[in-house]
Amino acid sequence: MSVDIVVIGSINMDLVTRTERLPWPGETLIGKEFHTLPGGKGANQAVAAARLGGSVAMVGRVGSDPFGPVLLDALRQDGVLTDYISVDPTFPTGNASIWVEDSGQNAILVAGGANMQVSPEDVDRAGTLIKTARFVVLQFEIPVPAVRRAAEAAREAGAQVVLNAAPANAACLDWLHLVDFLIVNESEAQALSGLPVSDASSGLAAARSLRERGAAVVVLTLGHQGAWWVGEEEGFFPPFNVKAVDTTAAGDAFVGGLVVALCGGQPWQTGMRFASAVGALTVTRLGAQPSLPALADVQTFLA
């Protein structure tokens, strides 16, 4: 089976607790609600793209515990090809403990589990799939050697490499020349560039610096301050004004939306508008994958 988009990354079960506010260190609070919801940056981006009409496959690992089959079924229900997801016999499925306060802000602690066993060999086993793809989408919730091998394999196959450098890892600075689209938020741009990022102007300077390190295009997301793209041309897209319920997966939604737009041949301004709308809709709902909108939702929102 051939697909346009291959996502290589993490697959987690999110353990989500809603709370009036986040606890201080050493403090115990009584939470309001608890949910177990599919997540993981890689899986979120795969589902985001699939719900928007993308043809998507996922490469990664889950454990042999009860969470694994649940997460695989969730991916399949959204139309994501899971043939290249391995079941690790030793390590548990990754999970993320997520606290979401009433303002919509969150704090997240990830236990990587089987995700941290994804290897260059896993990437090579998916070589036939990668050769059919137009885009290979990567993040850093799996080991760096696997991410780099995926970038190399994509480049060898003629696919475009999308790296969402989250969480930030400076190892990628040595191979940014393999990256067609580097997507970072303000904290990631600061960590990778070494430049302070406090507003749109300083963020733009950091994005330009990262492009000089080798990435063909740098996309900088600034939350409520909008988003920049920096390539041969530069541009800015202002944010949509929505009421945030939970900001979990907003960045993943943006990545999925942008890749689908690029697959569809949309120009930058249109693609950024589309991706920003996907991210904006995501923060209006609770959870990671449950909050990701369908294409019809986005079209209605933009209309």
C-alpha cells in the first residue's frame, strides 16, 4: 500500500487530569476529571493529517500491555495504516501524564516506554513505504538515531522531510540540511538557535538563524501571536481568536494541517491559514486526538 504521508514517531496513552490550577512542587490537589485518551506527538500528527483527508501511515512501537491494542485500534479507526508499528515484547506502551488547568494551560510528563526503542532498523523495515511517500514527518519523542535515519531515508527516496523539533534536541543542528520544513515553537526556536525569543521580532531572528544552519524552510509558531514562515520568501499569519479549553496537541494539529495543505499544493499563505485553523479548533476541545478536527470542521470554521 502506498501513502502520501509517513509519520515516524511516538504513540502514547495520555492520562489526563483536569484541575482548577496546576499544583506547586510538593502540593497535593484534588482534580476534577480523569480521562485516558490516545496521544503521542507522532500519533497525534498522523491522526490530524488523516482526519483532514491525508493518506497516512505510522511507523513506531507500542508495548504488549493493554494500552497497545487500544492505541492501534484508534489509529486504524482514523484511517492510519499501522502495518509498520511494532509491538515491543519488553517495554510498556508510552504514556503521558497531563494536567490541564481551567485556563487551558497544561503540564505534561512523558514516560517514553516502547517509543524509546524505535531504532534505525525500524525505519529501514519501512523502507518500501517511505519510497512511496511524498512527505515524511518526524519529531523527537523517539531516539535521535531513528529520527536521523528517517530523514536520510526520506531524502534518498525523494520525499520531503518535515521535522517538528519537539522536544528540542540540538543534535539535529548537525543535519538540518536534510530538513525541508523545520517546525518549531518559541521555546524550541530559542533552544536550537541560542537566541532569546520573547516576541514575533526575536522569533523571526531565531527562525532566520535556523534557516542559515541548513533547513530549507523554518516555520515558527507563536501561539496567540500567530506564526511565521521563513524560506526564500517570508510571511506571517495572525492567530485566530478562540477560547482555549486545552492546548494539548495544538502544535501537532498545526503540523498535520500544514503537511496536508502542502500535499494539496496550496500556496504558503493559504496553507498557513489552514494549519492555523486546525490548531485553533484543537484548543477548543479536551484531549489530544479527541480534539483533532475533521476536514469539514475546518472548512466550516474558515467559512
